[in-house]
Amino acid sequence: MDLAKIEQLVDLVARSSITELDLTQDGTRIRILKRSPAEAPPVPVQPARGGAVEVPALNRQESPAPAPEASAAADIVVPAPMHGVFYRSAAPDEPPLVEVGAKIEAGQKICIIEAMKTFIDIAAEAPGMVLAILAENGDEIAAGQALFRIGPAGSS
């Protein structure tokens, strides 16, 4: 795996909500960990036993693209944590993970984003009801792009 690919993976983790990425390709293992700002600064890249490389992801301060305003002050807009391809279902032959009108729980998987041939589950951060799905299945999406509008739990 070349350095440019590793840099792309580090950037992907830094811009996403995931905290760890562990990838093995052609006998080379890469493990990227994202540290919170309160933790110690990242350590330099060091080869690990077995030809693996541990790369700490830097926490970059990036301003996401503005999300469309919610129709009510309490609505939650779920933004894309990274650039990639948006999928509504876990597999092409499976039904969508959520539909408009569906009640969802915090932590429930609501979509999948494919980035660099890696599939990342996106989960709801709070319970509520899906009011709108703002991206189409298979769309290329940008980091910060609004994907869902969720009404608070108990809304109708």
C-alpha cells in the first residue's frame, strides 16, 4: 500500500465519526486510531511487528458544509460524516434500513457510506422519527451533506 493511499485513509478517519479503522490488504495491515482533543498528541508513525503500521489520525478542525434548515427547531439533520457513496440498504437485495415515517432508536443503523471500498455504518445519534431522506440510494455525497431529517422522539 502506498503512502498516498495511507494519507487518504488517515484523512477519511479524521473527517468521519469513526474512531478506529483496521485494514489488511496484500499482507500489509494498517490501523488508524482517532484521538479526542483531550488525549495526548498523536505519536509518530512507527512500524509494528509483522509489517503493520499504526497511523494516528489527526483531529482536524474543518467546518462542514451548511445543512438545510429543519422545518421545526427541534428537528435533527443528520449530516454525512465523510465523502462517499450513500446506500439505504445493507445489500442490494435487502430492503432499506429506514423509511420516511419510521421510528428509530439511538444507535440504530440508518444508512451505509462506501468510501475507498470500505463500508461504514451510520447510526442515529438520538431516537425519533424519520421525517425526510435527503439523498438517493447510490448518490455520491460530500462530507457534511444532509442525509436525513429526524423529528424528536414522540413527534408525529
